[in-house]
Amino acid sequence: NDCSVSNWMWGAITGLAYFNMVAAWGGYIFVLNLIGCHAGVLVLLGRFSTKLYRSYTAFYVVGTALAMQIPVVGWAPLKSLEQLGPCAVFLGFQLLEFVEYQRRKHGLDNKNTWKLRIKIFGCAGLAVLAIIGLLQYQGYFGPISSRVRGLFVKHTKTGNPLVDSVAEHQPATEKSYEQYLHRTAEVAPIGFALIALRYFHDSSSFLIVYGLATYFFSLKMVRLILLTAPIVSVFTGVVFGRLFGLILYNIIGYAPSLFDAMMLDEDATEQNKEAEKSEKGKKQTVKAGKGKGKGKGKKQAEADETSEEQTNGNSVVSTMKTIICKIVFIALAYFVQKEFVPEAVEFHSKAHAIKVALANPTIVQKGNLKNGEEVLVDDYRECYWWLRDNTPQDARILAWWDYGYQITAIANRTTIADGNTWNHEHIALLGRILTSSEKEGHRIARHIADYALVWAGGGGDDLAKSPHLARIANSVYRNMCPGDAVCSQFGYTQQGPSRMMRESLLYKLHSHGLQAGVVADPNRFKEKFRSKYGKCRVFKIQSVSKESKEWVADPANRKCDHPGSWFCPGQYPPAMQKVLKEKRDFSQLEDFNKKGDKDSDSDYQKNYFENLNKKRTGVPIEPSDEPKKQPWTPEKLSAEAIEEINKIWEDNEVTTQLWQMISQNKARELTAVISENPEAAHVRASDGRGPMFWAMEYGHKNIVRILTKAGVSSTEIDAKGLTPRDMKKNEL
């Protein structure tokens, strides 16, 4: 009875610990499945017992009941395919325990027990299949997420551009294990083998299941190496613990352990009892020997003497062997100390370095200036502090989801999305705003945000990530890149950023004032803050819709799971409905609840993987729905934008390239450049002259017409006070 209570108690305590993990970490699904998998493995190994049944049942009932109280979890443990495995184990345990109860009650032999199991599980299986069929027809079950699906597919892409955009979702390499686990990655397999072959039992089998699961998943996704750290530490500890015990036992004849220390008194009592029994046995043997010894003669006495001499000889040999053995193990201990202590010191140093690297804030970094001077780059924190100190408390910040947590925690401002935004379509809308044209992006952003924040300065900044943003946007808003699921038209070419990238809002905000001729329209976006080293920039969104902001802030327009709850899925203002009508909810490959071609994304997924392969092999991608060619109509900049560009007089790669094109009368190439970068038509060299000056100087009428169509003035003056018309060689 005490054992029964203990089993239920430990199971319930484990359920409470699981509930705490559900509330704190999204990886709780891994923990649930790991425990369920271990319980299932014990059944397959023939180790099912009432003790196991009670522990797992208490764990599952308590843990699941508490987990379902968390709003974002809800009924997922009973609906999500990712969590139904442990539920199946739970139901199977009830049937197994029922069979065991009947076996004990009726004294069934092995054959009849198996017959009963087949009957019970057969009937239960048919009932479960009927229920599953009914629930599936009603769309009850949720699909496996793309993150989980990516762990079981051969390729490294999941078909979901949002998941594929995260670097941590890529497969692990040998270098990754060495970087994060160091020498333990080499020692752990030995510990795994020791437990599997020598110290295997119900409890230790969990370590085997844990080790296999984490190794498999970490191979698929580098971020999951995190999960291998605890089990690798255990396996390494087993190896060195057993090695230490072996050496110590062979030197002093005793290998201490915590369990031995606790049971020391009981062992001593048992040993005393055994000694007393042995002593009594000897006395009885001596008495019996005396009775029979009267008939023994001289030969028996001589035999006893010979036996005693052999025993003494064996004792000497045994002593010598023991001494030699101790010397060998002392030498082994010295070797281990000499070879492994330096490794241990190096491992400790490496572990400490990784701890510092992972624990310290990543938004404050060290860097080097061009002159080699080392500086502390604190741009991101400065940026967030500026938002905190210079924007209204109800300000909404438009930024890519990567920085959402930082904006919320450091700037204490509302962000449009963060790492916990589970709505794929919302992330796609954010991607559309940033990768659409400046005009289109502003048209949407003014209804949902007050400020825009971008990471700049090179490296892994927003512009480097932007091709992924375009793909994510196109997964929902298919008109972004018609017929091209990977948005190959958005990105870098040999000539630099593509036309689609140059026209994007993100490019304008990222390169505003940094690239020649790139200026954000001040009527739409006004720069308010630029960090010390240009890593972070903040723009005020002009003409923010007051009506939309008030509508969103109105509590009457919130839809919460119950009154006063913090769990309130966001609602878009009515002015956004025109944009939202253009979206198509993203369907994962494994979402079998979608019926028919209308809701299927099979064509999109096929195009996605085909174009990824083409992109990888260098095959050109031609959009199948490419719009028909229209007469060339360059984008004309606002007067304010042109004025800002004309203020900058400098010689750079752009002015050199333009001068070469115009001097050689390469009208087609010039048209392509202006189409991709309308600002280029208005750039000025250090002498104040620009494309219109050069076109008139060389007398190229066709280029003058191109520049005039692009809105370039012929009345601007250079450093000498001359206008383009003064540069004419011939009448045009």
C-alpha cells in the first residue's frame, strides 16, 4: 500500500512539474512525448507493471488537466497530432491494467491472458478507429506544425517560408556539436553503451530513449542541440563515475556511493548475521570431523599438512596478484589524472566561455572601426531607449518579428509582432508592408503602427533578411510575386539589389541617406533617430489613421476568451479589409482538413520546392504569370525627395557608372538603372553636374528624353553656375 501511494504521488508531482514547463516553455510538447515514448518502450520490452501504470496515469491526468488551463494550449493535448501519442499510451495503459486485473482475479495462465489482450485491444481499436473517422470528418484534429514536420522530412526545407527563414532550423553539423558540447560529445557514446549493455533497467532505459530522441532531432535542427546538453552530461558522468569507482575499488577495495552510505547500517547488520551463521556451520563441521577423525590414519594427517602448504602458497600468489593489480590501477589513476585533468580544465574554460556568450545580452557587442580601434556597439539598446523616452506610451512600433521581444521589454512599447506570434498570415502582412513599394507599404502601415524600426549597418540586418520577408509575404499575398513562390525577383543580382528590392519600403528606410539617391519620402516616413554606428533607425510614420488607432484601442472591439482576460487575439481596423481580402490563408502540406482543390496549396508547394531547387542549381526562374510588358513609365519622385538628393554632391560608383553609360550613349542600360533606382537620375557629382549635364554635353537626344521623362530638371546649376543647357555642344 505504501508503494502504491508512492507511485501515485510521484506521478502527480511529475505532472505538476510538467505544468510549470507548459507555462514557461513552448518545448513542453517534446517533454510530453519523451515521457510517453519511454512508457511505450517499457511496454514493448515486456516491462509493464502496476507501478508503471500508476505513475504514468497520475502524471498524464494531472499534467494534461493543468496544461489545458493555459489559454494558448486549451484543448491541444486532445486535438493536436503532436500531442496525441502520449494520449494513446495513456489509453493503452488503461486496457493493459484491466487485463492484468482480470489475470490476477481469475488466475489466468499466459495463453488465456494473451487471448484476453487480443479481444480487449481488438474491440478498443475498432471503437477508436470509428471515433477518429468521425472526428476527422468534422475537422477536429489539427495538423502537425511545419517546425515538427521539418524534423521528419528528407530535405531541409519544410514548405513553409516562415519556418525556413530561421537559421536555427537548419541541420546540425559535426562542428556544431563540437562547438556546443566540446569533449562530452566524444565521451557520451561510451556512457550510452555502458547503460544499454551493462546497467539497463526500467529507470536507466529513460536515458537511452532520451539520448536517441535528442540526437535524432538535433541532427535535423541545430537549435535542438540545446536538448542534448542534459543527457550528454549524464552519459559523461556515468563514464567518469564508473571509471573512478573501478580505480578506487581496486586500490582500496571499496567504491563508495550515496546509496551505500545510506544503507551502511543495514548492510552491517546483515553481514553480522551471515558471520554468525557461518561460525555455527564451522563448529558443526568440526564436531562432525572429530567423530569421524578417530578412524583416520597417518595418511590423512599428511594430506592435511600438504593441503595447508598449498593454501599458504596460493595465499602468497594471491597477495602478489593483488599488489600487482593495485600498482597497475595506481598507474592507471596517474595516467587518467595526467591526461584528463588538462582536458577537464580546457572543457571548463570552454563551457564558461559559451555560458558568457549565451547569457550576456546579444544587443551589446564589441566591434572594430576602420582604423582598428575596438568599440562597444550599443546601437540597439540606444534605439530602444530612444523609443522609450521619446514616443507616447501608446505608440505602436512596426518592425520585423525578430526584435519584438526586445522592443516590448526594453522600449516598453507595443510591437506589431514578436517571437510568440503564431499567426502566419499576420507575419505575412508585416512582410508585405516591408517588401511592397514605399507607397503601398505606407498605405497599410498607417492603419496599424506609429513608428517604423529597421536594423541596418550590414551583416544580418533587415535588408539581408528581406528575400525571406518577400517569400513569407507571397505565401499569403500571391500577387506579390505571381507564379514564383520563392520571389526570386526580390533580392541581390550581380549589378546589386534587384528592381523589386530597390522599390521596396524596407530598402528606402534601410538605405535612406546612405546610398546615393536613396531617400525615403518625407511625406510618408520621417527619420527621427539614427544610432551612433547606424545599426538601428527609427522613422515616424506620417498621416497615421486616427480612426483606425481609436478603433483598435476601443475595448468593445476586442475578442477575448472571456471578459477581462489577457488572451485577446488581435483585430484589424475596418480600413484594412480591402487589403485583407487579397490574402489567402496559408495551408501546410500536412493540413489534411483542407478539402478540394480550392483550399489546397499543392500547386504553391510544388512551385516552392521546384524554384528552390532551380535557385540552388542556378537555373533561371521565369514567373508563369508574368504581366505583359507595358510602355516604359519611370517612377517620378516627389519634389521634396529630389531636393534632398540634389543637396548631396559627391563622386561615387553610381555617378561613375552613369557618366560611362551616358558618354557611350547606352540608353537601354540607363533605362534599366533608372527603372530599378529612380533616384539615380537625380544624383550629382562633386562638381554639381549630373546625368542631364552629361547628356546635353555629349548631345545624346534620346538620353535627354529619357531623363526628362524621369522628371530630371534642365535648369539646375553646377558649381560654376552653369545649367545643363549651357553644356550643349549642338542644338538638340
